[in-house]
Amino acid sequence: MEKIDGIGKENGSTEEKQSFKDGSICGYNSLHRLLSANLKPQLYQEVSRLLLGLNCGTTLETIVPPESAKALSSKHEFDLQAFKFSADKELLREPQVRAGLIKNSIALPTTAPFSDQKKAIFEKLGPIIGAAGTLGVNILCLQEAWMMPFAFCTREKRWCEFAKPVNGESTQFLQEFALKYNMVIISSILERDINNGKTYWNTTVIIGNCGNIIGKHRKNHIPRVGDFNESRY
């Protein structure tokens, strides 16, 4: 989700274009809206099939978010889309899982003080997570190393200042949301292994719906392609 559907405006409307003018795509707040506003319905349906796929042979069903989630999307200028995937009905239970995916940009230029960058990222993610909670998301997945600029493609060790232990500041920030919205949160961070000196890990922390830390997974396949050398961390 930077972007977790619509914000209650006509596709391509002047109001929508103006409200999402920063970081927009040709004046639209997402590729989805640009395509739907400029392609003929039959062509858009085919493009949508290629981009989103089909669910049991039919087009994905759009979920209309509650007004509270739309308000957050509009106020904080992030795109919000939701879809329903159906499955064969089970005989012994009626499970329903609502998963949320957040994809966000950085909040401040990478030249800003690190403390300001960190604070801005937290402030940016808060309303988006709130929209996910309003939508009833059960499992929320954040992007890789969400709490910092994605610096793994560089050889600048200074970015390791963003590294924190598993129970550090980023996890504590998310624990409050997990508890408030009764959701499990999958949080990918740059972990500082305080028990092994200066060892850093690309780690996923699993935060339970009670705000507890269920566990963690440390990435063990470290890419090294050309100048992209993640192993330096």
C-alpha cells in the first residue's frame, strides 16, 4: 500500500490530480488510476488482467474502504487500494484473512540528519498503518528495511547507524500498532547484533497481534552483483 482503494474521487479529476501533485505519475496518484482514466474499458480490462491477474478465472473484486481510511489517504497523500481474493469454501471453518502491503518512499532527502530521517519515516508510516488497521488488516507487511533509505546498494558504512537490535526503536514503534489494531506485523529492519560485536543482519521481525515479538528471520542469501555488494553489511 503507499501506498494500503480509491479515495472517493473520479479517476483523473482535477481535485485528485492536485491533491497528489507531488510524486504523481503524469498528474495521477498511481499507475492504476492513470491507466483506468486513459484506456478504453475493454483495453483497460486486459491490462488489468496482466498486471493484477485473475482470481478463479474472474477479475479481482474491489473492496471499497471505509470513509475513515479514505480520509487518511487523502489527508496524508498516499494511494489506497484493496482487492478481494476468493477461495474454495472449507467445510470445517470459515477463515478470512486480510493482508496489507505497504510500499513507501523515503520521507526526507538522504542528506538530512539521520535522526530527522528516522523521525520522518515513522511519521509517514503511522497514518498508512492506521488506514490498514481501519480496513481490518490481520497481517501487515512492510517493505525491506523500511526504517531507513535502502542503502544496501552502496559501500558507505555510515548507513549502519540506522541498525537497531530486534527489540529496538522500530519494533517498539510497530508494537503499539499491532496491539491497537489486533494485527500481526512483518517488519524488515537492519539489525545490529548486540551479542556479536559489529555484526549486522537483514532481518525480518515478526510482531504478534498482542504486541509481542514472535520471532525473527535473518536473511542468509546475500546478493553480490557488480557494485551491488550487500555482504559488506
